[in-house]
Amino acid sequence: MHAAPEAPPVSRRLPWPILAGAGLALFLLALLWFGHELAEGDGATIDRAVMLAMRVPGHPLQPIGPAWLPSAVRDVTALGSTTVLSFIVLVAAIFLGLAGRLRTALLVVGASLLGSIAVETIRGFVARPRPQLTGQLMEVNSASFPSGHAAISAIVYLTLATLLFPVLPDRHIRAFVLIVALALTTSVGLSRLYLGVHWPSDVLAGWAFGGVWAMLWWRIELELLGRAQRR
């Protein structure tokens, strides 16, 4: 008689794609709720205090700092613009493709494109007006929450930093790349406050969304890399 075949072992691994999807959905719902709460009022007290701190006391239309600073800050904020970030994503995708990391290149493009769509969708639903408390040092027309510059710069720079890890074997270089990505993301967000085109809560929401989005795609890359190695 032949022995009965043994049942396959029961997998105890967490279904991370389902958990990640559910967590992202809950995060987006919380972000939408927070945005609606802010849009329905006059702005949180801390929002107003931070923005006024970047203006000369008693003169809310005059930014603090030397005369050349507003121009320099506009240069910094361009690092989070659609044009500059699209160029960076294109160059990074070509570099990864030439390095034999076609899957990673596609993930970078997918994360950036889908993240941008998600940010614009949230902004359309919340429809928070731009701050008029201190005047704006550059012309803007879109909704305010969350900050597109803060969110998409976090998506692009942080996603690139994490997805480049397999190409950068030295841990010191990986740490340097991550620090640069965080510095760029932080600088872009702060520039939006100084220019008076976003409330601080807009920028914080953008950073939060971009950070969560980058970590999600980093986890996707780890899973795909693990499957490839097992094959």
C-alpha cells in the first residue's frame, strides 16, 4: 500500500499585500477626514503661528531674512516641481534599466505616476483654499491640501533612495543617499511655507503621504526581489 501523501504545511506568513492595502486605505481615509476638518474652519492655530513666524512682526506681507532669500527659496521649491521631478524619474529609470534593474525602474515610474494621481485626487476631494494670511511670494492656482510639492518630492526622492539600495551595496553610500533624499524632501516642504503658498498642515500631510507611499513601494520591491531569488 502507498502511504497517503502528506498535507502541505500551513503557511503562517502574514498576507502583507492585503494588510498594506488595508492600511493604505485607512491612511487615505484619515487624510481625507483631516483635510475636510481643516478646510471647513479658518485654519488651526499652529498653522497661523508658524506662518506668521516667517514674516516680519507686524508686517505679515514681508518675509523674514535678507532680500535675496525669497529668490533662493523659489529655487529650492523648484526641486519639488512636476518638471524637475519628472526629469529625475526619467533619468533614474534609464539608469536603473542600463544597470539591469528593469523591474526597479518600472517600480520607480509606477510609484511616481500613481502617487501623483492619488495626491491630485485627494486635493480635489478636500478642496482646501490656499492661505491668504501672509500673502504669497509666487503664483499658485490649485487646491492646498495636501501640499503637492511636499508629497510628490517625498514620493520621488524617498522611493528612489530606498529602491536604489540593491544597486548600492555599501551601507555608507546608502545612508548618504537616504540623508540627501530626506534633506531634499524637507527643504522643498519648508520652502512652501516660507513662500506662503501652503499651511504647515498641508506640508505635514504631504510628507506623511509621501513617506507612507515610498515605504509601500519599497516593500513591494522587497517581495518581488525575494520571489525572484527563490526562483
